[in-house]
Amino acid sequence: MHFDAPDRPRRLPDPVPESVPPGFPVLSAFAPALAAVGLWAATGNATTLWFAALGPVVALATMLDGRRQTRRRRRRATDARAAAIRDLEGQVEAFLVAEGGRRRVEAGSAREVLDGLAGPPWGSAGPPDVVIGSGPAPSGLRLEGDPVDDVDRALVAQAALLPASPVVVPLADGLGILGPAAIARSLARSVLVQAAYSGSPASIRFAGPGTAEWRMLDALPHAGRQEVRVVDRHAVVRSEAAVGPAGVIAIASEATALPPGLGTVVRLHSADSAWIERGGGAPRPFRPSLHSAAECTAWFAEFAARARDAGLAGAAELPASVPFGDPLLAASRAKVADRRDRAGLPAAVGIGRDGVLELDLVRGGPHAVVAGTSGSGKSVFLVAWVAAMAAARSPERVSFLLVDFKGGAAFAPVAELPHVVGVVTDLDDAGADRALTSLRAELARREALLAEAGVPEIGALGPHPVEDLARLVVVVDEYQSLLERHRELGALVGDLAARGRSLGVHVILATQRPLGVVRDSVLANCPIRVCLRVLAEADSTALVGVPDAAALPADRPGRAVVDAGDGRVVGVQTAIAGRADLAAIEAADARAPRPRRPWLDPLPALVDLAELPGLVAAGEAPAVRGIPVGLADEPSAQRRSIACWDADRDGALLVLGAAGSGRSTILGVLAAGAAARPVVSLGGPASAVSDVLDALDGVEAVSRGAGPLVLIDDLDRIADRWEPDARAELLERLGSLLRSAPSRGIAVAATAARLPGSFARLADEFGEVLRLRPIEAEAVGSRAQAAPPRDARPGLARWKGLDVQCARSAAACPPPPRPPVPTFVPGDGLVLVASSRPAATLRRWAAAHPGRPAAPLTTDPVPPEIGEGAAALIGDADAWAVHWSLAARCRDTATIVATGPAELRAITRAALRGPLLDPGGEQIWVLRPGGAIRREQWASAAESVA
């Protein structure tokens, strides 16, 4: 049997037919018996009956002989089929051997290249197909027919499969190799040997990570446009590398580390075992083709020598410096046909050994990290990169926010470009916080605009204009200093790095030492890496995967090791943008519309209360409910709003601030904006405070916004000169007012420098605390919150987590009421007086009421004699404690006068409470028979005479 056409169907030998053994011959057995019976009947000779026994004997012998013949025929047929199967097996094996040899000769291999047995080199116009090992593959031979046993089935399977066929993959589709570093690199070397030998130097070129393992690629003569790149994740953890038409050889330990879009992925389990996946198909096993580093390195050196002998040129040396206007860079920038295009952010930033180096934050990014020690040219490079992007795109398509935390001088050359929306420096911490915090709101705004346009990312907008949606590049110089001053902004940078790609926000982080400064989560989103001279090899390796940047010459500022985002590390001399270059860019876009700033200016120092409604009407601030207090800064929302106090929603308001910080002015603003609320000031002497509190106790629940507005200025000093009992009563009543105010529709606002001592417990009764310039940083009640700096201007406050510039108003806080106090006029009956100073009270009585004699009361246990015509009995608390029975006996008919709480308790023997008295002893409590306790004042001698 011959297999000249192996794809033509062939058949297995026919199966041995099933044989049916003969049955028992019944007629042959009974026919002699019938004949014997007939003879016996005819002859009457009983001997003839013996012939009847011969029938079954002959029939049985015939049946046994037939079965023996059937078994012999089946055995001969089975032996014949087995011989045919053995012959077929030999021919199948011979075919598989020949077919395997034919395929190996046709495919070639790295082994043949290394042994010098391959054909002529450089025959492929692009990245060639390469052999990565051998494994089972369809043989093209088909055996038809029905297998009858395991031998048949094994033969069919053997014929269909070539056990050691070359595994050939197209390098142009990209190749991913997963596995331990040693064997993964060994397989990659096998592929590179074949690619270097077969690929034409005029068509392809090779690029490696630049580590020691791949330095052998440096001497190759290949300088074509199609690139074969080696991305070694074992050398350094990298982000995604785009797969170009020339393919990529990516080595990693995990599939997630491979670039997307690879046509072939190999999983190496050991030096003898691997699996291959092609185009999403099922994995297939194979044996990888591995070659040692020493053997391949020697071959590459010999091959490079052959190339030099053939006249093929090597790589050029780097220039000592590169001006921004270098003809090569200018030619690269001239390729930008439309500066309004959204397709990318091309920037020709320097010259490498292969020509112009172009960085593109869109195609190679979305973000970048730049490292370099002092004097390495880092800031100069950032200026050149910004200038190159500005030269390639108009301000309508790209804008820059420059953050310099070493004084701001680094970005001075480009600060006036029309593309620059602002420069943030470490000289203005508040401005830095505002600008960088506003970037969160910028992300939200861009998400909303893209959703409105119905596109998933900014690149899908095309040339059609979308309002205020230029790409925004945030360039941060001295990122480490930024984090030291504003640690919380690290999370913001991480958010920008994670979400910025689709929203058109790109980040360039520059630092002297990337190691330990740029978090891994941020670094993973920064494929573009630029490493100028650094002091430690570890910093260079951490950023670009090779230690070369630590060995860059100190006399070559701008010299760098760069990964443009494609996993290929190259040496570059970066460009220097001069004043004339920047002036030309500025002039080119002088009439272009300025890009939108992603943050607002700081709050104004003066805000007029009358201007706030106009801001709402103009749409510059959203409408809110409540009494306007001032203008709030919301950098996280890129807007300002009217700061309003709604007592029904916010509760009582406490305004804290040092003297001169504007706290009393705020009460005037609240009074001016109270609308339908009656305004009541609580302050002044104790009598006035007590009367206002008494009036407020009578306020029933009212409709929303209609209750009185109670203003308390200098709450911490309201009871400075009060008696301890009066102060304690005030605290109790104020606490009760603050707790019941919301349910009764009463609005309460108070100011204080701070709440010391016993007043501190009132702080938790306030729903909101507005903090002006403080005396000292401290917690208010159980709530600690930030306050403006001690040098803050008047009216600048911190409220509800926002900076607020409180408004000014011509209105002032109304003065507290001063209710009149009636003069005490003794009646006709007896007056019992409990005084803290009985001797002085006796003299006062004698002067004020000369016709009404008074008698002193002492601690003598003998009851005093109340003489004829005596009008008053005057003693202190101790005296009345001794003569309590006298007071009890006369209580229903006498008028009782007390000068303080202790005296009132002593004379009444009850816990009675009267309206607060002013300190000084002029005011008294008077309890007439059948009446309530009233506040009155002693009459002077002049009043008595009158």
C-alpha cells in the first residue's frame, strides 16, 4: 500500500464475518426411525427396530462436524485480517516518519540555523514564521472503515496524528511566553535566532529591554521599519505595550502581564512540556525548542560579524545636545497635518540611535513618569515635552496644568503659552489644594460631557467640537515634595491615573527618586518612562528595567534612558526648548481661544450681602434655602455656592472666632436676612436676659421659618460678672432653649471666641459650628473640625467642610432689650427682708422709707420683739434660718423681700426661682401675699422723698 496522496481516504481491512454454527438435523435423526417402523410392520421382524437408533447418532455426528468446519474458516479469516492490519501499521508508521521529516525540512528550526544547516539568510520581507518546538499535529492521512476492536481504533488514531510535527507560529501576530524566566528566555532566544536569520535587515528591526540578557540584539544589522520587540516582564514589571504590525515577543510569569492582542500564547511547564494557544482555540501540548544563552550569544556575535562583512551599517552615536529646532525634530513636527486633531499628543522630544524619539501620551500612555537627580536636565526636559505637545496641538485640543513644588521657576518658560491653564507652586498651599482638588470635579464634568455626546472616550469624539473638552495634561515636578506637603493628594493622583485615559486627562509625574515615591498602582498606569541620570541603579531599574540611567554621564544633561510605552528601552538625548522656540509657539496660537481652567479663583475678600441674590440669578451659584451667610467655595465641584443657614434643617448655629474676625458682623447679616422671623437679641444684664428667656418660654410651635430668630453675641462672656447661681441658671435655661428650639420653630445663633469651662457643654447643643479665625486650634464639643489659619482675613470661615467668605451688611445686630424694673414700694403690712448685707439694707431702708421703721433680725434664738408701728424685719440668711418659724407664721400676710437665691431659700424654706437679678444689689425679689415672685429695685432716698 502506498500513500502518494495522503489526504485520499484509505480503508481498514473488512471485518471477519460472523459465522452461524449448524443446528441439529431433526429430519436426518427421525427418518431412519420411521423406516424401521415401516419394515417392522411389513416383516414383523422386531430386529428391524434397531435401525431407528442409527438416525440420532448420525444426526449428532453431522452437527458436530459442521461446527468444527465453521471454527476453522473463522480462524483463517481472523489470521488473514491480522496480517493485513500489521502490514497497514507498518505503512502508516513509515508514512508518519516520512511526513515528519518532510515538514521539518520545510519549516526549518533554530537548531538548523545554529548548526549552519539552514538555507540562505534574510529571505523574509517581514517578521517570519518561526518554529517554537514540536508536538502532535494532524497527519493528513485518513483511514476509513469501521474499527472492530481497540487495535483498529488505535491504528486510526495513530494514522491521523503526527506525533512530532514542527509547531510553526507567525511572528507577525505576536508571541507571548508564560513560564519561569530561564526557560521562557531560552524559547525566546530560539525565536530570535530564526527571526534574525530569516528576516530581511531592510524590512525589520529588533528592540529589546536593554538588559544584559538581550544585549546580543544591539549588534544586529536590521534597521527596517517593521519592529520585532522583546518585552521581558521578568526583568521589570511593565504596563501594557501596544502590539504593532511587526509583532512582539513578550515574556512573563502571568497572563495578566502580557500585552493584549497577541496571536499566540505559550505556557511553559518545564523544559519538556508546554501548551500553545492560537487565536482563542483550545490549548495543545508540544515540546519546546530551547537553546542556551551562551550558544545563542555566540551565534549572534558571529552573525553580526557576517553582517558587517556584508556591508550592513550599525547604530549611530547619540548627539551631545539637541536643540528644539533640530531639523529632524522639525521634520517630525511637520508631519502633524491638523493641530485640531484629537487622535493623539505626538511630541518629538529627542534623538536616539534609531532617529527621532516621539512620545505620545495618547497612543503610548496614558500617563508618564520622569526621574532624574538634580542637574540631570529633568525640568528642562519637561519644558521641552510641554512645548512639543503645544506645537503639535492647538489650545482647543490640549491644555496644561503645571505643578512645581520647588518654587515655580521650572515652568516659567512655558507659563505664558496659551495652552497653560495655570501654574501651581509650593508657595501657595491653599491654591495648590484648590487646584488639585478641583481635578476630581473635572473628571466628573468630563464624564458627563462624554455621556451627553454618547461616546465612551474622548478619542471617539472625532473632529466635531465639544464645549471645553481639550485634553488636559497635568505635569507635576518634584512629585515627592508634593506628597510630603499634601499627603492626601496621593489618592487624587491615583484616581487620575486610573480614570484619566478615557476622559482625556493625562499625568506626567517627575521626581528625583521614583523608588518608594510613585505607588505601584500609579506606576502600572504609566507606560511611558523617562529616566535621566539617577544616583542609584535601583531607581533606574525600578523605572525602566535597566540600571543604565545610573551610569549616564553627569556632563550630558538631558541624556536619558526611555521607554516610550512600547516596552523597548532606548538611549536618547532630549531636546532643549529655547526662548525663541517658545515665542514661536505662543505667537502661532496668540488668537486661539483660551482653554477652560479646571478650577475657580479664590474667594473674594469682600462679599456684599446684596450681591448674593444676583449670583443665583446669573447662574453663577445654585439656589439654596435659608438665611444667606456668605459665599462658599466648592473646588471639588468647580463652583461657588451661597452658604445659607436653615435653622429648621441645620439646628442652632455657633460662630467661633477671635476678636476682629467678623463674628458680630455675621449676626448683623443674619438679622438682615431673617425675612419673616422676628429678631431678638439675647444679652446685656441678667435681668434683660432673663426676661427674653421668659418670653421665649412662652413661644409655642409655629410654622416653618416663622419663629423668632434669637441672636446671642459673645456667648462666652454673657455671664462674666454674674453670681454663680445666676450663671448656673442661665446655662440650664440656654441648654433647654437650644434643645427645644427646633420643635418650636425658634432659630438660635450665637457667637463666641471659645466656650470655656461650664459653657463647653453647650457646644453639643448647636447643630452647626462656623469657625472664623481662631484664638487657638481646638475641638468644639465632641466635634473637631478645621478652622481658617490664624492670619485669615476677617469673615473668612470654615463651615460644613467648605471655605466661606461671610457677607457684610449695613445692618447690625439689634441691641438687647432693656426692660424697665419697677421700684419697690412697701405696702401697709409687715415686710420680711432676707439680705446678704443686712446692715447696709437697714441703712438703705431708713434712707428710702424714713417713716417706716425697720428692725434687725439676728441669730439670737430669742424671737425679736416687733414693736408698735414696725414696718420691716431685716436679717441675713443665717438669721432667717434660725427664725424660720417666724417667717412661716407671717408668710401669708407679710411681703417677703430677698436679695439673692440663698436668702430666698432661707426665708421661704422652699426651692423657689425668680427672674434673674442684675449684680450690684440694686435689684431684689419681691413675693407679696398671694402673688408670684417679681423683680423690683430698691428705691433711692430721692425717689422716696418725691
